[in-house]
Amino acid sequence: MKGERAVVLFSGGLDSTTVLYLARSQGYHLYCLIFAYGQRHRKEIRAAQKIARLNKLPYKIVKINLPWTKSSLIAGKKKIPSFSVRRKNIPSTYVPGRNTIFLSYALSLAESIGAKKIFIGANSIDFSGYPDCRPAYYYAWQKVLKALDTRIKIVAPLLKMSKARIIQLGSKLGVPYHLTWSCYRGGKNPCGLCDSCHWRQQGFQEAGRSDPLKYQHVAGTVSRNF
Amino acid sequence: MKGERAVVLFSGGLDSTTVLYLARSQGYHLYCLIFAYGQRHRKEIRAAQKIARLNKLPYKIVKINLPWTKSSLIAGKKKIPSFSVRRKNIPSTYVPGRNTIFLSYALSLAESIGAKKIFIGANSIDFSGYPDCRPAYYYAWQKVLKALDTRIKIVAPLLKMSKARIIQLGSKLGVPYHLTWSCYRGGKNPCGLCDSCHWRQQGFQEAGRSDPLKYQHVAGTVSRNF
């Protein structure tokens, strides 16, 4: 493990930054893949670059063009919805195929540089119900990697952790949460209203820590058992 | 099936053109995905565009940047090797992650437009030993699609067909083989020496048909049971 190469899918958000620090603490030589897939703003890409540079890690920004998607996460499409406990369906922020595309590029890079691990910050607990953040999806991916005769494994250490646990773990690892960016909207300060801000704020509250970011709106505590 | 939308991964080569004509004959409304992944030449992309237009099919050319790959199929990298019966390893023309990236974009498009099928011309018989052209790889992919709760299926009708059978099928379907491009090298005429030319020439010979393309070199018949 020590000195072994690994690819990390890195968005500059809370989860992937925690994973980056976790993998670094385990001694991996990390190669960061950052994706520009037409997000509404460059704030998360800039956050990712800043954190990669801070850690002196090589990174590559991969441009992806998905003109067919109607996701509200893509610039010029629908408005970003605010968090709602009543929502039952997959929200409009879901980008079809996104994690699959990210993992396929990571596979290409990992095979090319001889990395045996792909780290991803996917999280199935405090999240928005995206199908590509669930354990079954990652088990299926392992089968693809096996069928290719690679010895590459996907490592998703946060998959079953709550946001609070992730923040507690990251805090121990020294994650610079003030440099991370989670908000879907991308204003001067995080909005505090979108799903991503909601889960992040609740996570910090439950972890008993204060989020170094200043929000435009601070959400009330929402019971996790709604 | 009739009138149902489907995505076809389309390179303008012999296999994917045959698949396109097969899917069209089954009544699907096809959306072609053509990839510009840094190939040494534009000939196959131009062939794909020409055939898509001939069939009045919508197509999208997706640009992919894989700066880390050392594949000889990518411009500016190693020389394309000539076919050799003695070769045991995966040849240098293999692009790590390529079919996985193609399929992940196809998944994104299929989910976005409500297509339930992704057609791919992968072929495990007369091919160069690429790990992403084998049946096990496609079975594993079906599990990924299932885990995402999509009803999308990958259809790889040529997976277990010999090149000769593919050519016989395509000939019945009226595939314009004179418009297809298979050669890895991309000269004025196909080289006749690379793996792709080798399998194509042998396929036409075994199918008892003449290839409408004129080769720079015509390979001798190589026994399939070497």
C-alpha cells in the first residue's frame, strides 16, 4: 500500500477531500482526476485545484461534454431545487451516467499508470438518492474491473458513513474544510438551501463542529428520521 | 422494439456499421455516438459521419482526451504494429478504458433520452485480444446497468460471430462496406498489414466476398487455427 499509486476522483467537495486525505494518510501516491462536466460554476474545480496543489499532488482536469443531459447541475439548464424532506424522486441535480463516466476515466488512467486503487467519495447515507451512490452499483463495477483482468479495485470508504462521521474522520485527518466547496449553486457564499448545503450543514451540526464556511442561509436542524 | 429509441456506438468501421444496419432493420430509432479520442487519423470519424448522414440518423461526436494513454492508436504515440500470429500479449493498439468510457457516455445519453438499448459492435472472435471485447465484460456491465435501476441493456450481437459471419450478415442488410474504414493507420488506402486490416481481409476471404476497399498490401490467407 505504501508508495503504491492510486487514482482519486476529486471534486473539491467535503466527501472527496476527506477521501483524498484518508488515502494520503495510508501512504498512496495519489493522482487526482478533476472533472469539468459543464457545472454551473467553477468554484468546486478551483477548490479541487487549490487542495491538490496544497498537497503537491499531480492532477488532471478532464473536460466532459454532455449536451444531452437535462440535469439542473449543468449550466444553462433548470434551476437548482432547494432541499425538501418531502421529495421522493431522484432530484433534478442527478447527472445521468456521471459517476460511471468518472470511473471509466479513472480506470483508463489507473490502467495506464499501473495504479491498483481508485478512490471515490461516494456516500449512500446522507445524500440525495442518486442511483450511482449506492453500494450495489460499486459491487457491480468491481465485476467490470475483474472481467477486464485488471487488479484494480474501487475504494469507496465513505459509502456507508453518515456525513457527521465523515466530518469527524476528516477533522482527525486535518482536512482543510475551509477550502472545500459543496454548494450546487456557486454564489459568493454557499447558499445553505440546496441538497448539498443541507447535508453538509446537518453533518457539521451532528458532528458537533462548526463549518468554517459562511452560508447565505443556515438551515434549521431537520430530523434524520423524516 | 419498433420505434423504440436506441443508442449505437458507432466508429464507422466494419463491425459497428453492421450493427447499425442490424438495429435499423429491427426498427429502432437510432442515436449514433461517434468518439474522437485522439485517433491518429480522422478517416474513421469521417466514415462514421458519412454513413450516419446517408441513413439520416442523428449523431454526436464526443471528444475525449486521454493524455495518459500510451496506446499506439493515439496520435503521436508509438507506431502501429503489423499483424503477427506469434503475438501473445495484448497489442499496443489497446486503449485502456476505451470501451468502458464509450459505454458510460452511451449510458448517459440513453438515460437522458429514454433509450432502452445500447448497441455495440464488440467482437470476441476475430479480434486482437482486447479485454473489453470479451463476453464476461459485457455481462458485468449489465450488472452495473441493473444496479442503477435503469432498464437499459447492452446489445452486442456480433460478440461471438466470426468476421466472415459478420460480413455475410452485413451484406444481406445492405451495409455499404465501401464507405466503412477499419485500418488503424489511416493512409490514402488501408494498409493491409495492421491487425484490423488483417481480420477484415481474412473475413472477406472466408465469406467468399470481395472487399470493396483497395489495400496497399494484400495479406496471404492465414489459417484461423494457428
